[in-house]
Amino acid sequence: MIVLKIRVTKEFDFEAAHALDGYAGKCQDIHGHNYHLTLTFLGEPEKDKSVSNSGMVVDFGDIKDFLTKKIKPLFDHRLILRSDSRFLGLERKNERIRYVDYQPTTENMLLEIVEIVSNGFEKNTKVVLCSAFLRETPSSYVEWHKKDQ
């Protein structure tokens, strides 16, 4: 029997600000973006006709719920700064600041998202994350592909 795999893609938006400490350019200062995240999963449609998700690879609502619970609180409407940032101390004034152990570039933010999805959503479903895109501006984005790893 031929195994038919399908790719399922979900898009998700969030707004966040960041600063790149030590960077020799305008991104060293606090600034924000309207991020657009695209996740693509690979899997087989459910063959069991007696279950509610028959014919689905994964329910879009399940992906949305996971992103809303696990990604949104970490990134949406947050100021994301490196843990040794020159802006250290702002958290006393605003709990929407998140300090991370990496330079909060779009590349590193996407790697964190991929890790969260791979260790959380993937482990509870029959799908595999095969690609992820994080758009910082209308003309600039970063991408991750499982096949490149």
C-alpha cells in the first residue's frame, strides 16, 4: 500500500519588540515588528473512519491552541532582550519584558519556536514539523527546514 503524506500549514501572527545588544547598527536599539509565523507539518491523514478527525493529518484548531498557549505568552506583545542586555532592570517597570539567553534575532527566535513545537506539539501528535518561517518585515524572513538539519 502506498503511504500518502500531506503537508499541513498553519500561520500565526504576533507583535514583539527587541534590541540586539552589541550590534553595530540601528537594530541595537529597542524596536518592534509585526511577526508572521508559518509552520508546516507532515503526516498521514487519519484512516480510522470512526474517529472525529477522520481524514485529517492534524486539526488546525489543535495547532492554533498549542501556539496560543505555548508561543503567544513568550512572544506576543513582549519586549525580548538578551539576559545581559544594557536594558537590564526594565522588568521592574514592565512585566511584558522577557530576558533570554540568546541574542534575540529573528533567527534565534525561530529556533526557540522550533524547539518548543518539536518538543511539545510533535510529541503529542502523529505529525512532524518539516518547516518553519518567521517573517520580521514584509520583505525579510528566516526559515528552518528539517531536511537541512
